[in-house]
Amino acid sequence: MEVINGQWFMNGLDRSDPGCVTGSDRLLDVIERVGFLPLFQNEVPGFSVESMTDPSCWWCGDPNVDPWEWRVTLTRTGKVAYGKLFGKKAGFVSKKWFPYLANFRRDGYDFDSLYEDGKAGYKEKLIMDLFWPPEKEIREIKKSSLRKDVPNTELFSYEVKDKAGFGKDGEKNFEGTCARLQMQTYLIAKDFRQRIGKSGEGYGWSIAVYTLPEYLWGYDHVTSQYGEDPGRSFDRIVDQIRSHFDSDEKKIRKVLRK
């Protein structure tokens, strides 16, 4: 997006262009092939959903053609991670490449260890405590597959805000705290759903449903690159993106910065 005379304009391709992505299935193919894809235009030419789609289709509300709606469709496949993963801005990462990003961004730390070493703040812990099971269960998760009976494997964003104490007269900067956890790959969006009323019917705008990537793909997969030097994982990511987009390495590294 860019601002011209005070108005926002989307960039992209005409729908008749052979390179234009016109459906969620095709976008999923691109994400799985490239591994990483920000939602909006950035320093790397062509490296975004915006750059590959028809500007006139955004926010039209038709899930068949609206790229904004595709983020809902794709998160529900369980094949991609979605969240503020690129400079605190939204985008997708494939299941295959997520462990490399997690190793780089986390520097080999699970959140509990990160907090114990003083590298995470108490606001982040307030949110993560809603999802992480008790220490005993964490050890069991690391030994085997994730248990299905652990509470809070997912929460609406408004539930996270309330339960973590960010409501009225509570802690401040909820959005910023969630963005930091997403950038560190500890928290992702797994769906977008309407609130449920007393009648059991959905109402209002769709809202992000948060989870841990460990609940989506399993602890072993998410942490599978912990044994590699984080800098090496970052180099692999940069090389992967450069193999698909002709861009200066510095620009790619800027988009992927922690």
C-alpha cells in the first residue's frame, strides 16, 4: 500500500496478468513453494500477497477473490502460520520453513526459558501463561506428542486480552505485546471467527483466534532446528527468498529482522 495525496492505494497486478494470483489455492501453492510471504508490500519487490493480486478485489468480501478473506481460508488449512511475522506486520510462513524462523527468532529458547533468563517481560508472560500448560505437562509434551486435553489451546484475541489482565484499568499495550510474541514465533493466529452470542449464533466482524505453533504442528516439529546455529537458519531463509525474488540481500534481511 502507498499513500498518494493523503489516500491509501493498493498495488498489485491486473487480474488478466498471467502472474496474478486469483484464488486461495494458488496463494497456498506460492507460500509452500517460497516458504514466506508478507501480506502487504515491503522493501522487496514482488514479495507480498498485495504484489501478486488484483487491487480491486481487496476487501470486497467475496472469499473466492478477496485476498483479505484468504487469510481466513489459509489459516484453517493448518498448513501455514499467520501472524505479525514480518517487522510486526502480517504474513504467512509455511509449515516446512517455520522451524527455521522459530530457531532464528527464538535463538533456541522456549518461552519459559526465555522468561527465566530475563529476556521476556512480564506482560508477555501474562499472555503465554494462558496457553502454556503446567511445568509437568510441558515436560510430557517435550517427550511425546501434544496432549489434546490441555486447556486453552486456542483463545479469541479478546479473551486473551481479558484473561491476561489487559482490560479496562489493567495492563497497557496489549496489541504491541501480542505483536512481539508473534514476531518471536511464540504466538500465531489459527483462525478468524465471529463472537458467539447467548443464542449460540455468531455476530459481528471475524476476530483472530490465537494459539501456539506447538499446538498446531507439535513441539518436535516447531523446535526441530534448535540444534542449528540461529544465524545459519537465518542465512537459509534469506537464500530461500532470494532464490524466488531478485532483490538486494540487505532488503530481505530488513524485512525479516527480529
